[in-house]
Amino acid sequence: MAWTKTPVENDELFRATLPRDPRISFRKMFGCLVALVHGRMYAATFGRSVFIRLAPAELAEALRLDGAEMFDPGKRGGIREMVLFPESVMDERDELRTWLQRGLAYSLTLPPKPEPAVKKPRVKKPKSRR
């Protein structure tokens, strides 16, 4: 899965087809528009397509679509629960909207992402003067 810059029109289509829910926030990461729920990545644009976090049964269903695959940008075995949809899903707004709604429903069942641990700053002891 080669990285391809996401066309601007895909970001616009992605935003337009996402469910209207105030719990969804957005962030740009690696040139992709990412939708987050409770601080967790829920869905994002990727190249000319999208990837979506899905429940196990829906993940299996999505992977049966022609051209769908586990989202694996680093070639490390895929990101658990994330399906990269075929580019053709961007032409099927109702289908895309349905998958995004299903992904949101699942993502809302997950606990919020824990805040990263904050390291205490090291306090340097002053050097003793003799």
C-alpha cells in the first residue's frame, strides 16, 4: 500500500459523508484528514480512499468487498480493526455514509484513549561550591 497524497476533493467528500455528531473531532496527520472519537482514530482519508475502524463482524464483511484490505501503511501486518476501502467507495456516497456510520457506532463503544503520561521534569541539583 503505497502512500498517495489525498486529493482535496476527497477530504471534502469525507467531511460531507461523515455522520453529524459533536463527538467527532478532526486532525490532519501525514496529509490525511482524520476523524477522531474520544481521542481515538475512527476514520480517515488515505490517498484516493478512506479507512475506517470497524467491529470484528463488520470488519470481516468489509474485507469481502472487492479491493478492500487491512490498513497497513507500514507493511507491519495491518492496524487492528482498520479497513482500507477500495477507491470506488468514494463514488458511492450512500455506501460510504453507511460504513462511516457503522464505524462511528463501534468507535463510540470503545473507552476514551488514555492521556499520555506526563514525565516529571528532572530537577538538577546545584553543584556545590567549595
